Amino acid sequence: MPARQPGISDKRRAFFELHRSGCFVIPNPWDVGSARYLQSLGFKALATTSSGFAWSQGRPDGGITREMALSHLREIVAATDVPVSADFQNGFGREARDVADSVRLAVESGVAGLSIEDSTGEAAKPLYDVDTAVARVRAARDAIDKSGGDVLLVGRAECFLVGRPDLEETLARLKAYAQAGADCLFAPGIRSSDQIAAIVAGAAGKPVNLLVGFPSELSVTQIAALGVRRISVGGALARAAWGGFMRSARMIADQGRFDALGDSTPTHQQVDSLFG
């Protein structure tokens, strides 16, 4: 008799449990194939990547619509047996009520977690003021609670990504998001051990996500020793895939050579067997 496939509630309970102790890697697929491959490697949870998905659709990061994002979430959730957390950008709306509506729809997709950013996408004013950002996190929290409360909410402080690498401001924002109902805290862009340790220490006891989306000298073991609860890679895996594709295609176009389709490229049979 085949094993019972985990349901949405099972995945959500498992996701919360992963955040209670230890440290785990939550890699970021950009389509069904990459999601299934990552699952096959034994990762306990996956997180979508807004940039990786946007590039797969021929759009820049931030260039997808809410409906595109929701369709993508439904597709990844249906294709995998592990919890999926949504990179839900800034909630696809400026006002708190718009964020709440978007979050409600994301919860209906079956995700086990989702993150809300405090970035505006505007160069002149890259971050929402703290009061507005807090209201947006609180709206997301309320929407989750009204749906049953079993989806993990991640509060993101985007300071380091938008040219405001101020650790004190980042910590103040994260603490405010924790008080507004965020279950997990995330400050993408921090890199050094000192920065990581400061975020963990100031996280009000909440689990912290670390983005390793660039070459890093820190290993999973070292990151875990700093108190980080989970590690994501954002669009880095998608960039790695694009890198191999771009090198190979450019060599064909510029030199008429096929050397890049060489030893590091898996065979047709090896890739096909992943999905047999």
C-alpha cells in the first residue's frame, strides 16, 4: 500500500517544527523541475525565489504580477511533498488592506510560510516608514490568523539590500515586526559573522533566516553556531543555472564551439531519470 502523501496541514506543522531548534537549509527552486530535484536531495523544506521565477518568465525581479506569483505557488506546492515558503515580495500592495488580501490568497495556495518585505520599489524612498511597515506586517498576521493561523510569517527588513546598511535600523525594524506578529525574522544582505550574531541576539527570541546568495566562506555548521535557524539562497541557484546556460550559448554564438557542453553537463538520461 503506497505511503500517504502529506497534506497541507501536515506540511505546515512540519514547517513550524523545523523552526523550533537547530538549523536547516531551505533552498530556492524556480520551477517544478528544480523543486522536485531539491526535494530528492533530502531538503526538508523549500522556498520560492521571486527573482528566479521572474527570470524563468523572461521578466526582471519584481516584474511578475500577483496572479503569476499565486499560480507559481500553487504549482510548486502541488508538485512537492515538503513545506513550501513563499517569497511573497512586498505583498503586492501598498496599503495594509491590500497586503491582507494578497496574503489571504497566498494562504489558499497551500504554502506553509510566506515573507513580507518592507521595501517600496521606489529609488527615492526605498523603504516604507516603520509605522506603515508594521501595519503591513500586522495586516499579514491578521489575514493568516483569520485563515487558521497555521502559516508561518516572516518579517523582512530590506535595509541592506536598498543601500541603507544600518544595523541598528535593521534591528529596530525586525523587533517591530516581531511585535507585530512575525514568527521568523530576515535581514537579507547581512554578511559578516558580527552582523549575523547581532541580528540573532536582537531577534527577540524569534528564529532568524540568513540569505547566502553569494560566495560565502561560512559553512552551514559555522552559520548554525552563530544561532541562525534557517539558511536560504534566494536566486543564487537560478543564477548558477543561468550561468551555465549563458556560457554554453555564448560560446556557440561567438566561437561556433560546443566545448562548454562538456564534462560538467549531465547527460539526457541523467536528467530524464530525475522525473521518471
